[in-house]
Amino acid sequence: AYTLIFYYDSCFKVMSAEQKEELLDEFLCNKPTPSNTQDKFFDSVIGFIEDIVVHPDFQHKQTNFLDKYCHEFEHCEENKLIYTPIFNEYVSMIEKHIESELVLRLPKFDMSEFMKILPARRNEVSEELFEMLLSLTDFLIFKELILDHKSYRDGKVADLSFGLTVTSFRKH
């Protein structure tokens, strides 16, 4: 039986359950492997994470959290004591959601191991996704995220979509 493992570069990559398990073991145990095997695994995990964070369930959870707490944050260098438990709650909720979704796809996946290698591969991840993942480990990135959300919610961010037209370059 084959399982769909990831969507990448406009084509589907398919692996058997055994191949997927072997790839996961090699990646997480740092066994000597060809770099392209680790690259494929990393790309598949990033693809999964992209799918997870654009899903309405994730968007709803994150938006509700940011709405709930953005009024607590202020645009200043001083950090209030209340910021720490809010940050910890965010990390717990978001990391748990992402990891539980990834474990459904990759049963032995370990988020903490993945987060250790992520900084070294920063250039291989979109800036938005990298910053969202970094918000799980870096308080200042989290604070920036919640303050940006607060500004957007309060209408203090210009709507840059006015006058934009999206056109497909795909030939028919």
C-alpha cells in the first residue's frame, strides 16, 4: 500500500509506509544518509506544516488566541509580567496542534528535534512560515506577531490590497 507523503513543486511524491518510516528514522536519528534523503524529508515536513497552518482549524485557533490576548500587549520595550504566561500558553497550544497533526502523517515525528535543525535551514523555508515557527521559541517574534495582529484588528494597518489584481500566468 502507498501513502501520499507530500506535495512539492507541483507534483505528488508517493512513498510506501516502510519507506516513510525508514526516512523518518534516518532523519531523526541523524544516521549517515545521502543529503537528498534528508532534504526530501525536510521538504515533506515543511509541506505538511504549510498545509496545517493554512487549514481553517489552525487559522481559527491562532486568530482566536491573538484576539483574546492582543489587548494585553503594548507597543513599548518594557515587557509586562503577564506576557510570559500568555506566551507559554500560545507555544503550548500552537506547538501541540502542529505536532499532533504531523504525528498523524509521520508517527515518530519529534517537534523538538525538528525545531533544533530549523534555524540551519532557514533559507529553505518561506519567511512567513519561518517566523511563525520561530514565534514558538522566540518571545520577541511572538510579541511582534501579537502586536501586528492588534494593529490589524484596530484598523491601524493600511489595506494594501486596494487596486491589486491577481492574474494567472498559466497558459490554457
